[in-house]
Amino acid sequence: MLVGLLSDLVTKEDYAPTGLLYLLGGTMLVGSGFASSLGLEPLLVGAVAGIWLINATLRRLDIIHVLDRGHTLTQFALPFAVGWVLGAGLPGNEVDLEVLAIFLMVVLVFRPLVRVGGAKLSVRAFGAQGSRRTGPQEKTEDLLVLDDIALVIAAGLYAFLPRAAGLAALVAVLVGQLALGMAGSWLATRGAEGRRGEV
């Protein structure tokens, strides 16, 4: 909470929104490092400080805007980091094929079925009333795409699972991202061509 309060005080000055990113990042790093030296979990400290910032700061809209713009850096750096981990880990280790098959099944079959099937069921169950309440429905190609949080989860599994199983998780998520991204692009192109044909 002290880190959240300190971040709140730092962001009260009239800085440009882009300047907030460096202030918040520096404050979080210093606060988490200090908490780690006291034996506290840095991730827990960051989570509590983030909850404080989003819910109690007067400039929370600016902070959300900055974090949203900072997501583009994550989209660039995360695949690079995962590729570097795979490049360092694959030459000296084997990939657990059973774990790879399980993760590929989850990523390529179960997750799309649950997301697309759940969206179709909600539309069928609630109809137009549910659509008005929840806003516009996501397109099928958007539901298929595997976002960057899957890479973060796979990287966490790489740290905790045996090396062969962790490498299998990372490979499966990367293959799933590529395959589902291509499928989403194909569906989007096909849908656009269908709409042009109707016109």
C-alpha cells in the first residue's frame, strides 16, 4: 500500500501522460526491490500498488491510457524474449512430446471451442437483449486469436516445470499463436470478401 500511495503522490503533479510511464515504472521498481529486500513478494507488492493506483488515483484515466499505449512495447518485447529463451534452451534439452501434444490440444482445440462456443451460446440464450446489455459481440476471428497473456503464462510454466515440459509449453503456445493468427486473418479476409459480394 505504501508503494501505491507513493506512486499516487508522484503522479499528482501535472506531467504529460507519457511522462507518467517512467515515473510509475521507476517507483514500482524501487518499491518492489525494497519490499523484496524485506522478504516480501515483489509481485504481490506490485499488484497491491496497481490496485491502489487504478481505484484511488485522481489521474487513473491518464494512467490507464499510458498503460494501454505501453502495451505495444510488450507486444514487441515478449515474443523476442520467448524466442531468446527457446534459443538458449532448445539446443541442450529435449522437448517433452506428451506435454507438447497436451498443450497443442488445449491451445488449438479446447480454447477456440470454449470461446467461440460460449459466445454463440450466450447469443442464443440471451438474444438481442443480451447483445444490448453486453455491447457488440466479438467476431469469430477475434475470439480465435491467442493474446500475449498466453506467452506470459507459458513463460511462468517454463520457470516452474521441468525443463523439457517448460520448453514444450513455450513451443505449443508459439505454434498456437501463429496458427490461430493465420486462421483469424483468413476468416477476416473471407468475411470482408463476403460483405463486398453482398454489396
